[in-house]
Amino acid sequence: MLIKANSEEIQDFFSDASYLRGGYAARVAFPETVDEVKAILAQATREKTPVTISGAGTGTVAGRVPFGGIVLATDKLNRIKSIVR
């Protein structure tokens, strides 16, 4: 799994089509499997770290704009066919 923490590399994840500015996060994780998503969320829960889910960035209500914590980018989640609870 790719994790980026360089502020220049992850700056695009701090806004969406709403044009709300001022978002920030410590890092962006790019999971590729369900197990990687589970691991990210489990660690964030243990550490009480906020997680912001990032889709394509086309939303107009600032749902993907993080204010702390980490960003879970869905860019590489293109092979999951179903999720069983």
C-alpha cells in the first residue's frame, strides 16, 4: 500500500469541487485491498485518529476535505467486487 506524507504531494486531497480551503492531514493512504482498508481503519480507531474518505474530488459539499487525521484515498480500490459483513 502506498502512503504519502509529503505536503506537496498530497495537497490536492485537501479540497474538492466545493472550493472550501484550509484542509489538512498528516498523510494519505492508497489501499488496494479490503484487508488494507480494514488495517487502516483499525489503526485509526485504536489511535482515535480521524479518517476522511477521498473519492474523485467532484463533491460540492466539502465531504472529502480533511481537517486533521489521515485521508483514505479510493483511487486504487478498483478490484473489489463485493464486501461481505
